[in-house]
Amino acid sequence: MTERFTWERIWTQGDTSDGWSHSGICVDHTGAVVFAAPEGGALIRIAPTGEAERIAVTLTEIHGISVDAVQTAVLWLADPGEKPCAADGYRPVVNAGRVVALRDGVEHELAQPRLPAYRDACWRPTSVVADADGVWVADGYGASLVHRFDRDGAHLLTLDGTATGTAFDCPH
């Protein structure tokens, strides 16, 4: 038997947009689907009932989205800080990269690690996940590093992949 998959429009209340979306997607602790608004600056949350809400955030391009493994009401968001702007011929808006935890509309930010690698590369986080021991951040569009932070935001470790014989190249 061959399975067939088709595209569905999951956000039927949404406006059409020329915005380019490069967003992650997750299911939050309530069963709602969460993804970035194509034009940036907001999350779209669709409850299991189908009701949608827009949650404003101060991020440029929400790339990575995950639910905290311990504090399940917390969403982690990775923003590489660059977003093609449809209104300007898709010329990118460029801001600093950011990693934030979002709970009840309040953002708490992890600081970019103070490392020599960031003298030559920007902080451009692409993915983030929080487990019981801390927070892992992939900086795929910047220095191609993976960082570990403790649950209070202190930087603990940086991996570059060279221990395996192959350096990371755009980790996500």
C-alpha cells in the first residue's frame, strides 16, 4: 500500500503574505501548533479547536522553535537575525542573532558566548532545545558551533565537531 500525503492549509484565518518563512514548528504543552508568522515579528499559535492567535515577539526571523523539556509552558526560539523582506525586493533585514525563552509573552534571552570565534563570525542561532540539564544552541548560520548553557543561562561548553574528524558546517 502506498500512502499519499497532501498539503493542508493549517492557518485558514491568516492573511496571505509575500513573506518568506523559514520557521520551525512545534506542538506546545496544550496541543497547539506553533510556527512563525511569514512576515516575522510574531508566532502563530493554532489551538486544537482551530482558533488561531498571533503572539508578538521582538525577533527578526524565528528559525528554531522547541518546547522546554522541564518547563513545558516555555517555548525556546532561535533567531539568526536575518530575514528577507518582501516589501524591499527580499533584501535582508539584518539584526543581531538571539536565543530567547518565551513564557506568557515575556522573553528571557541567552547571551552570545564570549569566544574568539565571534571576532570573525556573527551569532546566528538556527536551533535551540532545552533538556533537564540545560539548553543546547546550534549556531548554524554564524560560527557553525553548538553551545551548551546551564538552565540559568551560563555558557558551559562549545562543540565544533572536530573531535569526530569533521568540523560542523551549518548545524541545525
